[in-house]
Amino acid sequence: MKKRYIVLLIFICLIAFIVCYYCISFVRDNNKKYYIKQTGTYFKVYKPLFSDYGYIIWSKDSNLSFSNSFDFIKIKKSETSWVSFVINPSKENEMCIVDRTDNIVEINKVKYRLKKISAEDSNFFNEDIVSGQHTYLLKQPYIDITFEGYLQSVFFSDGGNVSD
């Protein structure tokens, strides 16, 4: 009889360990922070559990927390979510936002001046034909930080150079 209790206790401990590990991994993956050295800006993706919305928070300070005292956008999380920040490194506290899927729900502006632009805006992008299709390439000196696909994928481009 004692062996059954010991086996049951070990089984319960194993299940608790797996659940804790999964929760810690989930929280870590849903709160990623990125530093863009060209602008000295930190970006943080915050995705609350069981919510249809996520947040992209940014600041010059590395201590990013989600509050109304920080600049952020609230975006509907979906497979097709695609938001880009276009930044001129020489213009402090100024950014342009390209919302390709119209999923931005709220914009909280505190320290940064924000302007929504089109993905075809000729002030920031050059039209080109690649493989027979029209595409828009980022002009110099602008940089682009793109968040897409449930806010899980992040890409950086500085006018021709793209990296993850």
C-alpha cells in the first residue's frame, strides 16, 4: 500500500515539475526584449496569457515595464500580424509605424513622436521589381524593425541588410 502512495507522489511531483517548466518557458518566450544599437532603443514584446492582444513597448531605458508611462502599441495577435517601425537614427525620439494588416488597436505616445505611414511611402521606400513583382525596399539611412506572426518573429533591416 505504501508503494502505491510513493509511486503516486512521484507521479504528482513529475507532473508539477512539467507544468512549472512549461509555464516558466511560456512566460520567458512571451516577454522578449531587443536592443537596437543604431538608435539606442530597447523594444519589448509583451504577450499576456490568455489574451488576444499583445504589446510592443519601447524606450531608451532597458528597464521596460508595461504601463501608461511607456510608449507602446497594443496589437491584435494573429498569424498575419505585421507591424514595422521605420526609424531614422539621426532623428531622436521619432518613429514611423507601418501597420500592414491593420491590427493596431491602441497607440500610447509618451516620449516618442509617431507617424503612421504606408508600406509604399516613397519618402522611406524605393519601388523595385524583384522576380517580376513590385516590391518596396527601405531607403538609407532608415532602419526597420518588423514584428510579425503572433509577435513571435522579429526582423531588423538597415536599408538592404536583413537579420533576425
